[in-house]
Amino acid sequence: MKILDTSYRANINELKNKVITGQTESINWRLQQISKVCQLLDENKKEIIKALSLDLGKSDIEALSEILLVKEEISLIKKNLRSWMRPKRVQTPIYLFPSFSKVTYEPLGCVLILGPYNYPLLYLLKPLVNVFSSGNTAVIKPSEKCPSTSKLIKNLSNKYFQKDTLLTIEGDYKDSIKLVEQNFDHIFFTGSTETGKSIMKSASKNLTPLTLELSGTNPVIIFKNANLEIAAKRIVWGKFFNSGQSCMAPNHIFVEKEIETELVQELIKFINIFYGKNPISSKNLSKLENRQYTKTSELLKRYKKEKRILYGGINSKKRMKISPTLLKVKLEEKNIFQKELFSSLLPIIKIENKDSALKKINQASKPLAIYIFGGDKKIHDHISKVTSSGTICINDVMLPVLIPNLPFGGVGESGMGKFHGEEGFKNFSNQKSITYKGYLFDLDLRYPPYERVIRLIKFIFKI
């Protein structure tokens, strides 16, 4: 069935109407829907883990992480939603006495969520619970690149939710664009920057507001005083989790020249500890998506030919895997800094000092994250002031995405809009201002003729 069939149009209108008629306004309705997401996860863990393994070769822990991060978000919302929903008083100028002002949070309507392939469950259900917390209904479209997970999500959403609350639609990229062209009240998209631009262009026809969670060319800067053993351990974990197919994964490393050799040794040590001598056969190394595998293999061939592979470089077309690979890259190379690798390739770039790294960072698009190991508070503050990014994380990687009450999102080409926790609640709400004015003290100064008030203003401001 085509997504633009009359039945789907009718379903979308029904989803919008449920909000318009006030049926989603109460906190009880919102918490009920969020609890259903929790129930869906609790009762179908095995099926979810199996689907993610079939589609992406994810290990049990990688699959469970998607479930647990959604549940962590649910826990935070349940604890705080009542206080988030309360109207907020705003101070009103004394010259408007008697009056008061407040901000209320009303649902936007029906929200479209377009899921990515790399975290096909997490980045559908995590924004979904934010959408429900704001009293909205939703249409979700899983990634067609994960057919097992997509089918499972569709079946489960039909089982746990009414059609006037949540609708799951399967399809390819063209279907996504057709969906975007519908008159939704908000669109949440996770994916590449290029696709995000297409989504934004299509959404502009209806002036539909967007949240875009896009690519991240996330640099790591390592200073001489860093604890290299811990730095290497954390970088290897964050980079090669899901084979580097994470928007928050470290993209490349700038390391001060004095410690480059030692850092490489530490990275190799932890690659071997985490994935063994034959990483291709490791259950902890997930598959690359077909197109990403081909793209990464081509880049790997070039570095093999130029003999610039420091470690790794093993690939298997049959398993769609490329082993954790360290590349030797020169500071003058531009392409490697400007595009998200989104794979198990990790470039190492030797630098003289922090300024050479900062210059390269500022010449590229604004990253989703900047990671810093070592340095001191003065250096950290300086980097924060002279660079722009969605987040900065010191002495670790990936952490900002794991903190449910920390606003998460990019800037520039790495995205727009934030979600998680209260920020997610606000993101999918209309912040409506309300002002009340009493009948007392109805001063004539506000009304024409204005000669009297002009004289008063000139006297007060010495004009």
C-alpha cells in the first residue's frame, strides 16, 4: 500500500485531530503512552536483540544499550513531567500593574519521526517518548536498511498503540520524502547532513519545523599530560562501538607529536583486548551497512596502497566488517577532517601544538562533539571559546549522549534543535505566552492624543 493512499491520509488527520480535540492534554494520557513504550521494551527484549543482530550484527550489549537508553529517558520523564508541565510565571513590568504573565506548554500536534539505520530502535523510541511527554501523537518511519527491526517495530506499535496515537509506516527514501511533504506539525530526523538538507527542503513547502540530528566530524585532541592508557581505552570503546557508526563517535585524533608513538601503542593494545587478534570474527564488532562498507573499503584501499595503515586494515565482504584500523594522516590533508567517516577507520594526526588542531577544526564544519584529553582548565576554556560544537567532553567520549537530562543536538551542519529530558519536552511543545490585565488603574497616558505622554517621556529620558 502506498503511503499516500487515502487511508494513510485519513490516519494522519486522525492523529492530528486527537491532539486538537484535547484528548492528549492530560498528564495521565502522556504517562500512559510512555508506559506502553516501556512495556513494549520489557516484553520483547529477545525479539529486539535478534532483529538488531540480523540487521546490523550487533552484539547483545550493543542491542541492550538501545533498550536501556530509552528506558533511562522514560524514567527521567516519569519523575519530572508534572513539574515540566506546570505554567511558568514571568515577571511583568510594574508600569503594567495590575497584570501577570505566564508561559504554558501545549502540544504541537502530530510529529513525524524518521529513524536512522545505525540505531534503528533508539532513535525512533527515544524521541517518541519526548513527543508523548509533550502530549503529541506521532508517525514513525523505521529505516528500510534494517528490515527485521523495521518489521518488528511496525508489528509491536500496532500491538501496543491505537492508530489515532501512533502510526508506523515502512518504506524507502522516496517514501520518506513523500511523508515529509505532508502537513506534519514537527519533523524529527536522524541521519546524514546531505539527507538532512533534502528533508529540510521538502519540509519548507509547509514551513514544518524540524529537529535535525546529523553527522558529526568529531575531533579528539590529546595533550602531553593526558593519561594515555585511559584515553586510549575510552577512545577505542567509543570509536569502534557499532563499528564507528555513531554520530558521536570520535572521527579523528589530533595528538601532540611527543606522545604519538605511545598513543598508537596504547590504542593497539586495547583493540586487541576488546576485539582479539582477529577482530573480523569478534561478536563485539558489528557489521557495516552495505553502502558504508563499500565506501570505507575504497578509502582503505588508498591508504593500503600508500602504506599509511598503522594497524588493522582487514576487511571481509562476506561478513560486511572492517577491523578497527588506525591510519597515519598528515595535517595538510583536508578531506579526512571535513567528512564524517562513520566507520571503523581512525585517523591519527600529529600536531605541534593545540593551535594547529584548532585551526583545522575551525576550517571544517561545526562538529557534534569535541573531545579533549589532558590539558588544563585554562586550555579547556580556551577551546570552548574559540570553537563551536554541539558539545565538549573532557577526558572521555560519547558521554553527552548517555546523560538523559543533558540537552543533546548539533550546530550548523551537525544539526539543529535539541532533545533529551526537559529539552525534549520543550522541543515538541508550543511555548504559549498568556498575559492577564486587570481593570484597575487604566491610565490615559497610553491612549491618544499623545502630547501628554511625549512631554513625560522627554522629561524622564532628558530628550
